[in-house]
Amino acid sequence: EDQVTQSPEALRLQEGESSSLNCSYTVSGLRGLFWYRQDPGKGPEFLFTLYSAGEEKEKERLKATLTKKESFLHITAPKPEDSATYLCAVRSNDYKLSFGAGTTVTVRA
Amino acid sequence: ETGVTQTPRHLVMGMTNKKSLKCEQHLGHNAMYWYKQSAKKPLELMFVYNFKEQTENNSVPSRFSPECPNSSHLFLHLHTLQPEDSALYLCASSFDGNNEQFFGPGTRLTVL
């Protein structure tokens, strides 16, 4: 059975304090790993898709990387507006999409 | 309207009521999805439609009944729900079943 585990569950950062979120996965063949951002009371907002180990994607202060067993979402010099829950999802060879429980990031000014 | 819209945004219903959730996507996508999101739990996929045909039903109780009249609209009909069905119900769409999904804002459902 496909499994996606995100850590930590919650992360509190000071503005400007860079950090990383982890998404580890066990899947029968990876067809894609997706990162989303979700604000309270809203639907998830698509950020990145990664397909193969070694791939990296960047958007503003966010950078996503992928290895054969995990993905990291690096937040560089975060601002309060980066506060959100970040979700990771993986698609396996049978095209099933499995989500992790998310990491809630709080950035204090 | 742009993206994926959902109505209503909030719904409170009794266990004997019948109600429907509506989703509309303005992205020209061919696949649509219903998810349930409960606190501290991963998103649970409920139903998948590809080109209006249901391709996945993840053992969802029959008190939830989906309907997809065309590629742009998706409904979730609700009847005789239980309090444990209270959650955020999210609709999503994608170009096909393999690409990234785009989500609506969700309907916050409370069952009394």
C-alpha cells in the first residue's frame, strides 16, 4: 500500500529563518510527486510537480527537491505570508494519488 | 468565474435532510474529483470522473451519491448523513487523470 508521511507536523519559524519540510514516501513506482499549499478555510493551491530523482523546482522563496525516497520543500527567508499548511501527494504506477497529512507552517514577524 | 468553484461554501444539515454540493470548473479539464478532508487527516479521495464516466469509487457509503452531467460540472448528493460525515468537501479537476489537480475552495459541511 502506498504511504506518504510528512514531517514535522507543525513548524514555527521566525521571519527570515530558513527551514525544510520533509515528505517521505513508499510507492509502487513513482509517476509524480506534487506539493500544494493550503490556507485555512481554502482549497489546496498547486505549487510543484516533480517526476524524477534529482529534479528541483523553485518558486519565489520555495524550492522543492526529490530523491528516490523523499522530497524536501525548502523555505528560504520566510515571511508571515508563507504561513500555511503544505501538502505532499504522490502518484503511483497504478495512477492512484495519495496525500500526506501536511505540515502546518507558522512564520512570526 | 475562473478556476474551480464550489457552492455552497458552508452547509449545516440534519441527519434526515437531503442536500447537494455543486462544483464547476472553468479550466477546460476532463477529469473531476471529490475529496473529504477531516482535521489532522490526509485528504481522502471519494470519487473520480474522467470524461463524465466514473472511474473510481473508494468504498464510499451509499449516502453519498455523485453525479457528473458534463466535464465542467460535478455534484455530490447527500442523504441521511451521520455526524462523522462533518468535514470539508473539496472538488478538484485536472486536464486528464495524470496531471496536477486544481482544487476549489471547498464546502464546510456540518451534520447535526
